[in-house]
Amino acid sequence: MDQHQLEQFMQYIERHTSLSADDIYSVVASLDQADLKDEQTVASLVSKLERLTNKPLSEQKRAEVIRIITTNQQQAGLLSLLKFFH
């Protein structure tokens, strides 16, 4: 992805979420270093996204997201995580 495509991608995410570019970079950095098989790590990441997007999940939805990610039923990239916050 070249610089122009990256900027377009960031603008797209900023338009369709309440995340700023700094928030996006912070989440991506968290994903890069996270053990996504650990429930506590994933729960912390979900909490961070809830705060950043100002969209709390129900306990049931939160548990579902954590289960899906920790059991590797869905790859946990930024876009795949954000879809749970719509």
C-alpha cells in the first residue's frame, strides 16, 4: 500500500467511525502486539474500542466478540473488529 492509498484508507475509516487517525494507529499498534488467544488481552482491546468509538457493547455481544477472536473464528484486523461497533 503506497502513501496515497494509506491516506485514503485512513480518511475512509475516519469518515465511517468516530476514530481519529491517532486512535487508529493506537489500535493497530495494540493489535500487532496482542496475544489474541488470551481472553483478558482481547477483552482489554474490546474495551479500548468501546471507549474510542463511544459505542459500548452489550455483555452478550462483548462475550461473542471475545469468543470469536480468541477461538480464531475470524481474523482480528482493525476492520473486522470495527464491524462489531456499528
